[in-house]
Amino acid sequence: MIAAQQLLIESGPQAVTLKAVGARIGRTHANLLHHFGSAEGLHTALIARMATDITATIRDAVLGDRARAGEQDPRRIVDLVFDAFGRGGAGALASWMILSGNHDALDPILSAVHDLVDELADGVQPAERPIQDETLHLVLLALGDALLGAPMARALGLPRGKARDLAAAMLSANNDGG
């Protein structure tokens, strides 16, 4: 999966083919076809791996912050999510899968996010702004930023990190009771 993610980041989702991944790791197209069943199977496995990695990182960050009570760092969470969708390639891969009609391949990431939200919401969910609302807001901002953030910020004369700033302000306001 490392080779597939490297191809994703270097050349975009269209470059993540069985043949290209096979060439990168010294295996044949047939070897990967046997293992994944199809290019869609490879993409599904890649998104599942990426979802597991990012949700584990976010879980560790949030639970670590909770363990240090009072030291919540919303910007750290924002940066982790935005980096996963942007630099990590999850935004491009998810969008490409949707546009190519492979909606079911998103199930692993949706399930991983759902499970993480359920775990983090247990016993600490504020009544006015549930973690589900924050997660939806954050993920949609990160996805949009990964796909259109740089040109949109440029067109509006805003700094490149403005969407991250807005997301962090949203999380901070909620942590402060706003």
C-alpha cells in the first residue's frame, strides 16, 4: 500500500493502477490482480489503509489532549485532517472514486470516521454542537481545500491557510463553549 500511496501523491489517483504499483514493488500485474481482484479493489484497499492510519492518528491526538485535560489543540486536529486529505492524497482519491462511480469504495473511510466519532463522542458530547456536526464541517472543509483551496484562496486574495484557520476557529469556539 505504501507504493500505491506514493503513486497517488506523486501523480494523482489515475496513476494508481495495478501495473504501476506492480512495477514499483517488483511484482507483476497478475500478482496484484490475484491479490486485489481489480483496480477498484486496489483503490478500496488503499482508501481503507489511509482511513485506518488517519483515524488512528486523530484518535491518539484527541485522546492525548484529553489525558492532559485543558490542553486541547484544535489546530493540531485541523492540520492532521487537512494534511490527510491534501498532502496525503485522500481528497484526490475519494473524489476520483466518486466521479468514476466507485461510491462503495468509500465505505471503509466512512466506517472508520463513524467509529472514531462514536468513540470520541462517548460521554463528552456537548449538547449545542455535537462532534458529528464538527466532523462533517471539518471533513468537508478539508476535502474542499484539498481540491480547490489554493486556487480559491488566490482568487479571493486570501492566504493559502485560510480554510485551516476557519476550521480551527470553529473547533476552538466549540471548545470554549461557543
